[in-house]
Amino acid sequence: MLEIKNLHATIEGNEILKGIDLQVNVGEIHAIMGPNGSGKSTLANVLAGKEDYEVQQGSVLYEGQDLLEMSPEDRARHGLFLAFQYPVEIPGVSNSYFLKTALNEKRKFQGLEEIDAADFLILLKQKAKIVEMDQALLNRPLNEGFSGGEKKRNEIFQMAILDPKLAILDETDSGLDIDALKIVANGVNSLRSSQNAFIVVTHYQRLLQYIVPDFVHVLYNGKIVRSGGKELAYELEEKGYDWLKE
Amino acid sequence: MKQENIHLEQYITHFDQFEHLLNGQKDSPLHQLRRKAFDRFLSVGFPNRRQEEWRFTNINPLLEAKFQPKFQSSEKKLAAGDIKAFLYDDLSATQLVFIDGYFAPQLSLREETEKDLIITSFSQIKNWQDSDIFSIFMDYETYKEDAFTALNTAFLLDGAVIKVKDNTAIDRPIHLLHITTNEHPDQVTYPRNMVFIGRNSQATILESYFSLGGNRYFTNTVTEIHVSENGNLNHIRLQNESIAAFHIGSVYVDQKPNSHYFSSSITFGAAISRINISARLDGQGCEATLNGLYMGHGNQLIDNHTFIDHANPHCNSYESYQGILTDQAHGVFSGKILVRPDAQKTDAKQSNNCLLLSDEAQINSKPMLEIYADDVRCTHGATVGQLNEDAIFYLRSRGIAEQQAKNILTYAFAEQVIEGIAVKEVREYVDKILLARLSEDINFVK
């Protein structure tokens, strides 16, 4: 589904990614771990198409297509989703209006009719349950005044509505208390299927107790320095990241 | 004759013509006022850019244009269908229509039975200079404030007079609709509105300015508002003049103790638009909210000046202006807040945010806080800039195309003022114009 080869990326002239290789197949969950500043969020943003980053070398194939050639909106329409580490507050745009627009853009792209208002309401309610979203948040302006936990939950809620093929969760666990963490993890687990894949970017092993990955990769200084199964996460929990520096 | 006086000449001629037609009324108290105002106008002359209040506003095209006043009401009678586009989708309102500055009774809708409300026009009142409402406004002498107000007063002929009696809540909005027909080129009109809200009373006034054609003309309008003790006025002012027009408008608000005034001033039209809104908080416990939305494209110059006079303790004022400018449009915002020495416990908040959607659009934004009391809270903030890149990316990452993402964010930016407009039909109208400009004018969002 996703094939990253020798990916190098810079921001404002600083090289952050220094040759990433990663293959993600459908049905898999990959965890990307690493200390702060190792390039985890950069990788997530480059995959989503953020223009601040410049790709110097390498390639990314997504379902056989050159992902790096696609606009951010096209990536999304093709089923890529980024759950942001810091979701933006957008006053004046209601959460549900925004979601309806996003969903209809995707449906248009798939050659489907726009969703009927009543069906959309049903979908909203059904998916809100998965992440235990307060219904009141649906009509509020997008993320405005949401608590940290509400914002993260809203990201997973959007993911549930848009039903992506490849979802990238960028430190979705950071700043969450254990109850919120469980809700987010439950959301991901209920959306998980043999038809989609997840990349879970995290600093801590904690989230991986609830979202069990098939593969764990350690990113350090812009490169994947180790890959392994879920037991690698436990090892990191015990040893921390200091051994990387030796 | 000095260069600046050349611009006064045509108005001297107009005033002579006007007086000539007045026969017999020259000694009336009203005409005495006109004369005083005209003398004032001649002595101060038109403003220029050496004056602080006009530093960023070039009105030369207005000063150099030649205008034709009309000293009698229009020969052309409009039918209801002609003004339908200006009625906010058949908004249920008490409606006073003014065509080229003159009251048009055949187009107006008044509930004559409404005993708690006096609603009429200057031209309809007999001996109206004896009326109590007139004497209240005579005392204000607003013509001394500014040259354009003096000019408006000198040519005062007609306009709306609204009086809400004490202890009365008027639910239906009162729509003061001013239309320039463009029947003749270069018309000049001087609409004058007076609004008196009685004690413990409340009302919603909608003041709008439209035209039937795209020619050049000049609207010089003044609205005087008195909100009595514990009164409440919601005032919506919408300016959607022709893109070739000049619009100079002043709103003077006098608030008595514990009164509330809420203004939403929306500006879309005119080549040069200058709107002054000043609120004097003349009593304790007053609250004034001045909101504004302006949207400029082409070569428009859109200037909003506000002044809030905190003359008494325990008053609050809130001010929020949002601007959207593209092409070569030029915006000016000046927000003056005066907190006088006695005005302790004042709470004043002001913000002006302006989106510049093209490289050549520009805004001059100037907050002016003059504070002479020590126990007050005053904040102001101004932002100028482009749409937030992170917000654009956020929307795009959900499958929304770049242009649409920008439109949504521009709309959301304006919505912060639109949502405060008290009348749903007006909100919808403003939404419609905003969205039409965003999608039909492909240059609007770059």
C-alpha cells in the first residue's frame, strides 16, 4: 500500500529526514517511535503533503502512485488521513459543516452523489458514539475552545467519518489522560480492518498497550535505526532512548 | 480663490438654488439651523489629508466631481417590484422607503395602529420643528462635529423620524431603505435619520443604502440616535451602493444610563466609503457594541472611523471590525476610545482584523486609546495578514480543494461579525453577497 524509499526531507534548509525506508501493507499497523526531534512528525507531515517541507531525494509510492506528486487534497481523496498532533482551531466553521464538505469532496471524487442530510446525521451520530464524542461539539466551531483531549478525539472522529485506507496518527496520545487514551485506542481498533492500514507515531509505548502494532520502528536522527515486532516497544519502555546515542 | 475653496463653489450655488425655492420658510427654525450649518461648512471647508482623521483617506475624486442636487421628490414613481431586491427576501418589517432622498409613502409599510411608535419622515410632519424629538436633536448640534455632517444639515430636506415611546418593545425590525435611482447622473442626496428610543424600550433598526444603477452619485447621510435610560437599540447599517458611488455616512449615538446600543455596520459598496460611528456613553451602566464587516475589491476605498466616549463610570464597550480586501482595495480603520477622568471601572475591548487577499490590497489600521481614568480595563488588538496557512493545510488534508479551503476560511472570518446581526434575513443576505463575491469573482481569493 505504501512504499517509502530513501526519503530525504528538509525544512528551511535543515535536513530532518535522512533516508527513510518503510513498507506498509494493507491490514497492518506500524508504530513509529523515537525521541523528540527524531523526525517522526516530519515524516507524518511529508506524507500528508505539507508544503513547508522539501523532499530532496527518494520516493513514496501509495497504491502504486507517486504520492509526492499529489496535492494534499488529492492524497486525502485517495484515502490518506493524518490525525494532527496539534489540530488547528477554526472559528466560524462548524464541525459538522466542515465534515460534510470533506465527506462530499471524497464522495464526488469517488463518483458518488452528495450525502443526503438525513443520512449524514445518522452517520454523525453513529460515529460520534465510537469515540464517545459529545454531540454538542458537533455544532461548535471546528476545534475552537476544545480541550486537548476533545481535539484529539475529534481527529479520530473525523477519521471514522472519512474512513481512510491509510491513517497516520501523529502523537495522538500526547497529552491524553488514560480514559481519553482508551477511547482513542478503541476508536482506532474498531476502524481497523483487512482493508486499511495505520501508522501510529508516538513517543511513548503507553498507547501501544491499547493499539497493538504489527511492526515497531525506531526513528532516530532522521533514519529508522531498528525495526521489529511489538516486543520492541516493551524493550524501549525499559531502556528508554538513551542507548541510541551511544 | 484658494485651491481648497474651489471645491466649495458648487455647494454655494446649490445652497442659493435651494433657498430660492424655499419661499417663506427661510425664517423657520429648521432653516435657521440649515444656515448655521452651511456657514459652519464654509468656514471649515472639506477635510484634507493633513488632518489626523483624514490622513489615510484621499477624497479628491469626490471633491472634484460635480453633482446635481434635487430639491423636489422624484418625478419617476417606482413600483414595489422595482425595490424587491432590497427587501431582504420579504423580511417582515415596518418599512420606510426613501427614493433619491425623499420619502416614498407608496412604497412604505407602516402599521398606523402602532400607537407606541411614531414613525414618519421629515416631509410628513407639519410644524415638526415644534415637536419634542426635533428639539432634542437640535440641542446636539452634530453639524459642528464634521464638515460632511454640516453639509448634510445644510441640505436637510427629508429622512426618517422614529420615536419609540417609553416602556415599549417593538418586535418587528424597522427598515429605513434609502435608494438612489440614478435617474439623472451625478445625483447628490442628503438623507437624515433620527431615532429616539424611549425609557425601558427596545427596537431594531435596519438602515440600508442601495442604488438602481451603476453610475456615479454621492450619498451624504447622517443618523442621530438617542437611547434613553435603560433603552436598547439594535442597529444594523448596510451599505451596498454602486461601485462608482461616493458614500459618506455619520452615526451619532447618545446613550443615557443603563442603555444598550448594538451596531453591525456592513460595507460592500461605493468607490469611496467613509463611515463614522460615534457613541457617547452619557450615564452609568451603558453598554455599546460596535461591530463591522467591510469587503473591498477593485479600487475601492473603505474607511471606518469609530469613536466611543466613555464619559461615565461603569460602562462597557466592545468593538470588533473584520475586513476583507483584495485587488487594489484600500481599507482604513480608526478606532478611538476616550476614557474621561470620571469614567472609572470602564471595560473597553477593541479589535480590528483585516485579511489582505492580494499583494496590492492595503489597510491602515489605527487604534487610539486616550485614557484619563486609572481603574479601567482597555484592550485593543489589530491583525493584518493572509489566511492562516496551517488552517488551509488542515482543510486540504481532509480533501477540500485549496481554493475552496480559502473561501471557507474567508467566509468564517466574516462570519464572526455576521453571526452578531440580529435579523436572520439580513444575515442571509450578507452571506449571499459574501459567497457570491468569493465564487463569482475568481480573483477574489488568490
